[in-house]
Amino acid sequence: DVKVTQSSRYLVKRTGEKVFLECVQDMDHENMFWYRQDPGLGLRLIYFSYDVKMKEKGDIPEGYSVSREKKERFSLILESASTNQTSMYLCASSYGHPNTEAFFGQGTRLTVV
Amino acid sequence: GDSVTQMEGPVTLSEEAFLTINCTYTATGYPSLFWYVQYPGEGLQLLLKATKADDKGSNKGFEATYRKETTSFHLEKGSVQVSDSAVYFCAQRVSDSSYKLIFGSGTRLLVRP
């Protein structure tokens, strides 16, 4: 089975902290994605990566950055956490082909206080 | 730009009722289309997919047909069960070189006994 693992299920951080969310996949997938999920807004794409060290901005990249140094790991970084970044964060991975589905992790619920 | 629009929820049905959840998309090319389901407290999982026009995806009694002429991918099930209560997301995988995965806002389904 494909496994996408996010490092934490729940996280509480203080305003202004630098926050790292980690995601690891075990299927040698080329593509990896970070979304945030908010009620009524669905999943919004923050960043995605189509290969190692390659990244592209999604629809809401402001306040976030990413790192992909190894194929299996994709990190989301909140440079200076703010309360409006309180949300559920979902990581996904897939093969680099348009017909293939993405596999999701369990999500990290981040609360910024 | 590319987008996905779903009907707003919640949709409340009695057990054994017929289900339709509408989904339309806008795309510059010919995307692949997906339905994902999120049960309470869990991550997203693929329900079904269709990769070209007139394809029908099906799984667990759910069906959706890729209609290019109406740019739609409506989800249907003939007889819902209480266990189908979840949030359903329609998504497209764009056909440009990015292969971005774009989601709709989700539709919550509540099935009553």
C-alpha cells in the first residue's frame, strides 16, 4: 500500500514561530503537494513539487515556503506563523502523469495561538 | 484559469435514496477527473476517476461520467447508506506540464436511517 506520512496529527504553535510540517512518501512518486483545508473553502493548493528541488507556487503561497531535497520528503515551512494560518494541512503525492491519482496523508491540524 | 465547482452542501438524504452531487469544471485542455471522499477524522481517499471524455468511473456503487460537452462529472449512487455519510470532493488534474491537482470546495453528505 502507498503510504504518505505526515509528521504530526496535531500541532500548537505561537504567533511568530517558524513552523516545519514534514511529509514522507514511500512510493517513489515524482509529484508532491501541500494543501490547506478550511470549512467551506475545500482544498486550496499552497505549493507543489514535480521533482527533487523543483517547486511551483499554488493558489495561496503567501506566508509559506517549501523544501524538497530528497524525492520522498516534502516540507512545508511557515516562516512566521500567524493566527490566520490555523488550519488543516494535507500532503499528497502522485506519479508525474496526468491520469494518475494522488494519495493523501492523514493531515496535520495546526493551531497558531 | 482551471477550476472545479461543486454543489454546496450539506446534502441530507434518507437511507436508500438516490444521490446526485453536481460537479463542473473549467479547463484549458482535457484534464483527468476524480472524486475523493473524506470520512470523519480521516484523510482523503480516491473514490473513482475518469481520464477521457465519455469514460465512466465506478466504485462501491458510486458512478460518474466524464461529459466533455457539458464539462461535468456528476457523482451518483442509486441507494445510499448511512455509512456513505462523508465529505465528497471533485477534482481535476490539469493537462499542462504541471499536472496540478485542483479541488472543488467539497459537499457534505448526511444519510439518515
